[in-house]
Amino acid sequence: MNQYYLPQAIWGRELRHYRKEAALTQAQLAAKIFCSESLISSIETGQAPATVEFAKDADEALNTGGTLSRTLDWRKGAPAYPAWFVDFLPSEETAIQLRAFEVELIYGLLQTPDYARALLGGDEAAVEARIRRQDILTRESPPPPALYCVLDESALRRNVGGTKVMYEQLQNLIQLSERENISVQIVPSQAHRGVRGPFVIATLEDGSEAAHAGNAFGGAVSTRLEDLATVVSSWESIRTEALPADMSRDLIRRTVEELWRT
């Protein structure tokens, strides 16, 4: 389908209509609802989806009578992403830097289709949505974000989908780690204690940040300064335990040979 006709692109044009009707620039609207101008632009052009909170704030700032919130119902017809994760998508798609930590699994933006398929129970819509998110790592404009990913060693050893899937996944991880904008580091399983779970920190062009963290109920998204301080502190602590990138690649190669070569 042409990007122009996707539901989130149509919604973005509605946002632009109401913004212009209110005689506001993107920068002025961004200031009213406390977000970045680049996020407004990405949503209006359909490059990023709006969150429920964003729609409510835009309704209030633009005096739409709740129209933008009501028309956001298109998301209910496309459950490819968990409801809680949808709120993180605009930050992920407009980030200039991503810092990710995974405990037991390969990070989603680095997964192969078969690995994702095994995790998602064969849900092809969810698999397609996850793989489509990876486009941000190879886009030309705007430049792709810098991705710093730290994986616990157990993610390399956890059997997801069988030997062939794991072999291809780890080979793919090695190749991705050699790209200029992607860093992959491994934390030896015995090196750290007290990790609460996986998380990702997105840094936007204006310096603002958002984080999502996994938990037993799925996950949560936050932009609260105190939450960000906690997760950034965890990131710094974990990364000090990680092997350098070259040594991490060597460990991945050894794991492939020891466990997953058929």
C-alpha cells in the first residue's frame, strides 16, 4: 500500500489540518504540548504514529473537540504491536540514538524474521511489523540512529526456534555489529547482578529522552525524569561489565561454533 494512504499518514494530515486552522507552526504546537518539533513533523507526514497521550494533548491545544483522539481508533484495527509499546514507537522512529539492553533474547531491531517468528508464535502481522521497524537502521534521510545494544550472554545460548534459526540469527548479529552505526556488546552471564529486565532508551534530536522497560505484564513507557535517571544509571552500570565490541564478536562466533553449527 502507498504510504500516503496508510491510516497513520491520514491521521497525520488531520493533525496538520487542525494545526494550520489554529494558525500555529509546528514549533509553536510542539511548545504547547511539550514535545519536539521533529516529532510533530514525523507524525504529520505519517512517518511516526501518534500516541493516545499525544492525541489528547493535541486536541486540547488545537481545540478540536476531541476529534483527534476519536479518530485514533484506527490503531485498534492493527494489533501488530502491543498496546503499551505503541506509545514508544514515535520515539524509536525519530531517535538519533538508541541504547538497548536485553537479558534473555536478541533485541528486536536485530532479530531475523525466523527468530521473530519463533518468538511471536507465527503471527505474520506481528513479525512483519517488527521487521519493518528495523528500516530505521538503514534509512538515508534522516540519518539512521546510532544503536548501542548490550546483550546478556544467555541471549546467545537461549534456543529460540531451533539450531538453524539460532545459527542464522547469530551470524546476522555479527554482520550487523560491523556496521558503522551499530554497536553490539555482550555481558558475560556471571558478570552482573540485580538486573530488573530489558529496557531501551531513545534520545531525540532535541535532547529529550523516552524509555521503555519490559516486565512480567509486557512493558511500560516513560519520559519522567526520575524514571529516565534510573534506567540511564542501570545502562551505565551494565555497560561497564560488557566486553568490548571486538571481544563480543569473538564470543558470538565461539557460541555459534559450540552450540549452533549444524
